[in-house]
Amino acid sequence: MSASLKKFTDAEYQALLRLDLMTFIERSFYELNPQATFARSPHIEVLATKLSGCRDGKLRRLVVCLPPRMLKSIAVSVAFPAWLLGHNPTKQIICASYGQDLSDKHARDCRTLMMSDFYRALFPRTRLSPEKQSVNDFLTTAQGFRMSTSVGGVLTGRGADVIILDDPLKPDDALSETKRNAANQWYDNTLLSRLNSKETGIIIIVMQRVHQDDLVGHVLDHGDWQILSLPAIAEEDEEHLIDSPLGRRWFRRKAGEALQPERESLDILRNNRQTMGTYAFSAQYQQNPIPVGGAIVKTEWLRFDEPEELPPGFSLIVQSWDTANKGGELHDFSVCTTWKADFENHYLIDVFRKRLDSEFETSREGAGTEAQSQYHNN
């Protein structure tokens, strides 16, 4: 139990476990990982607020995009289904992941949780039926269930009140158009039809982004979704509401701040980016996938010329600056490009790129002189 909860009596704590999903997630974590330490991070509290909104009927379509290893699966695929069935043992839940092994791991943890002494004492009306307690499909005595499957699996004859998709596409498959399309088509053609009620049924997708055309990119083009996207390093100032029986407050962070610095500092994230490369880091950690061939400017539009291949005369010479606001090691570079242009083509002849500090104006003047000098030398 975290220090903030030790002030409650046993009876108050039991009531809080029933009412507050965040507290239940913490207790579930310790039940499954008794030797580990749980960090009550604000981002998990924000996630618990969104999931509680699903249970209360305020949200029907929720997308959650978080970096790897941020407890999204234990919160969404393990604790949340157990909490739902605790409150309503007739709920029917289907959970899917990219592979059956991963899906079964989440199901096994959820079943272990629901068979624990603490859970049985907390929710005495919810009991697993002895008729069906298999890992991938267990039933309550009230005919509710949690079924797990893999993306692409057969769901004939099964329906659900809640559908949870947890990591529907693994990062290694992100560049395969065939596998991306297969996941998206399975969602469209199989999973959507499994909702018991198209009016009140709930769908939750939780994942790290892996490609512009992954399932999140696909569904956002075809419906009205509530989106919780939390990059590892904030790209702009953020504020998120935390609403629980313990009160309402805001989780705020400034651009450039890490999501969970006590676990992954900016230095660690910088090393991750250097190891993974910008493309993978931008998608999986920043939830901002970049097109492989470039964004606005496509790589196939470019050609490369040797200096002696340049035309002899130019009608225009242009220097362009893109300045950053801060000079920190994790912030953007300031970049100056110098171009020659004729009537048909533009030629990039020099690039100055540097992280500049508060003495930017002086540095820029010097950099411009350097860029111009290099141009004249060409």
C-alpha cells in the first residue's frame, strides 16, 4: 500500500478498493508481484479515470497510447476486467492481443487475481464457475466471462459488452502492410460485430503506436474516439484530469518533461532514442509515427548532384532558418539551410545544424556568416 493510503482504516481501504479503480490497480499489482514496488504515477491515475468513465457509461470508445512498460496491460487487461466483473458478474468481456501467448498471459493474471483471497473478500458475489475456468475463457457463476483471443482469431457465436484490444500489432510487424491490413480488417469485419449492443457496447484499444496505419490510425479515420496519448517526453504543455473518490486534481507537465522520470529519466530516454533510431522512438515512445518515406517531402522526390554537375548560373540564392526555443540536449536543433535556385530546380548547398542556448542571437549571426562563407567557397 502506498504511503498516501495508509491513513485509511481497514474498512475505509476496503471501500476504496471497490470504488476507486486506481487503488484496485495498485492492490492487484502487489497481488501479482509481491516482491516488486508500485510507483503510483499520475499517468496511471489518468488512465484509471478514463477506464472508470467506460464503466460508468460516459465513454464508449477509448484509445490509450502509452510507451512500453508503463503498466498499461496490468491496468487495462488484468485489473480493469476483474474490477468490472467484481461489480457486475454478468459482464461479458473479450480481450485480444497480437498473439495468443500474450493474450493468455493477461488472462492468467486476471484469473489469478479473481481467485485470490483479497478479491473474493472484496467482491463476495463474484465467483468463477467450476464449469469453465480455462485460461483463455473463464466464466462466472452469473454467466459473465472474460475470453481471450489473438488478433485474427475466430469469435463465431461469441458476443461481449466490453472489447479490449491490447497491443493488436507487435512492433516487428509494423512495416508489413499485409499484417497491418490483416489486423485492421479483422477489427472491421469480425470484432465490431461481436458487440452485444451497438448502442452501449464499449471498445478500448491500448497500445504503443507502431505505424501511421496501425489500428489506432485506422479507427481514428472511422469514428468518434476519446484519445489518451501520453508521449514519453512531452512535446507540448499538457494537463489531464484525475477524477476519483479521493478527489479531483490535474496532472500537468511541461514540454520536455519525462512521463515517469523516476523510472525512465530523460537521460535513459535519450539513450533509447539513440539506440532505436528516430523512426521507432517517435512511434513507440512519442506516439507520433513518422512515414518511412518522409512526411511532407518524399525521399523519391530528391536527387543528388556533384558540385561540377550544378548549373553555371542561378537566379536566386535563399537562406532559411528554423530556430528552436531551447538549447537542452533533448531539444530540437536550430537549422539554417542555404539554397541556390534556377527556374526549375532548387539546390541545397549548405546546412548548419546546432543546439543553441540563450545566446542564440549572437550564435545565429556567427552561424549565418559561416554558412555564407561556405557558400562563397563553393
